[in-house]
Amino acid sequence: MDLAVRSGTGRIVMPRPEHTLTFSEETSIMKKLALSAATALVMSVAGATNAAVISFSDSIPIATTNWTDLLTLSKFNPTLGSLTSVRFLYSGEVNTTAEVESRDAQPATVTVNTSARITFGGPINVVLPAAGSDSRNLAAFDGALDFGGSSGFTFPPIVGLSDDVLVLTSGLAAFIGTDTFDINVEAEGSSSATGAGNLVSQISTRAGAAITVEYTYDTPVTTVPEPGVLALLGLGMLGFGLSRRRKAQA
């Protein structure tokens, strides 16, 4: 900007000398540019993670109740990353077969009810009920105790399914390692046939269980810096190099 000075005869305009950056000022600016770019680069990479999931499963085949067995699952291998949550998906099944014969003198509707109480021990400690039922209309006793004919029936498998989910976000240390852990499971069954005052039945109650554990964890991610950040870093380093060159030439 020009400077104006008034004299007795008029207004004299005097050009204002332009400011020239000194070497120290140039160096300071270039250092700030390089520092800003480096900071942006670090911030764009630091803390970047990618969520992943790995799962393991085990099951107990259907067997006649009452029984006790073990489910075995692998722990989370810490070399994969940082464990953030553990999710259990557990299920149970009751599977029952029944033969019935009504000896009533009148027709009757016979119903078979079946259920199982499946208990999962530590570390989840939950009880899962499963139940099912089926009915048939039977005629008066046909004179033959054969679970067939018009007064008898052999039911196809009566199946009851149940499942649930448990998610843990604390106390995860118990699930970290390179070994396995066991879950004790107990199945108690109960079945009955009703509907006729004179009823003969043969019932077999079976149950099974299954479980899956899902480990959600974070893994480090290599982030490619934004082009603008790289350009700013290059500009700062270039300017800093030119300033050093000017100093050497001086």
C-alpha cells in the first residue's frame, strides 16, 4: 500500500516498499507446512481398525434323555487382533417317538406332549426349554393291542426346537487364549400321552444341543493417505529443501 504526504502545493504519493521474507521466515513457514502435512498424515492413519468375526461350533447329537455331556469350543487367539465382544448362539431340540393304543369303548382324541429342559453351564449359565406335541383321532378299541388299526397309532417324530443368543462385552479375558473351554450341558426330558381313559403308550424322548461362539475383534488397517495430504507434505518438504539450498548459495 502507498503512503500519501500532503505538502503546501499538493499531495505527494510515496510508494511503500514491499516486505521481503527473510531466510528465517521462509524456513519457519516451510517447517510449519511440513509439520502440518505430517500431522495430517499421522491422523489419517492412526487408530484405523477393521472389525472381523471368527466362529467355532460344537454339538451333541440327539440321545435318549436324561443325559449329561460337554460342548467344547476354541478360545479367541489374541494374535488375530483385539477382542471386542463374544456372542453365543445356542439351541436345543427334543425329538420324541410314541406309539399309542386306545382301549376305550368310544372314539377318543389322543395327544402326545413332549418337552426337554436343556441346561447350559458356565460360562453362559442358561436354561433352554424345547417342546412339541401331536394329536390323532382314534376309534373305539378294535380288539388288537398292536399300536395300529383303527384304535392305535404310531406317531412320526414329534420335534420341538428352541434357540437363543447371549452377547458378552465384558469379562472377555476368559475367552482369550490358544486352548479350548468346555460347557457342561444337561438334558431332562418329559413326555406323556393323554385323551383316553384306557390308553396304552410307549414313548421314547430324546434331546440334543448345539452351540456356536462368534468372536468379534478389531484388526489394524493400513490406510492409504489422501492425495491432498501427500501433496501438502511434498510441498512442505520441497520448500524446505529450496530454503536450505538458498542458504548454501548465500
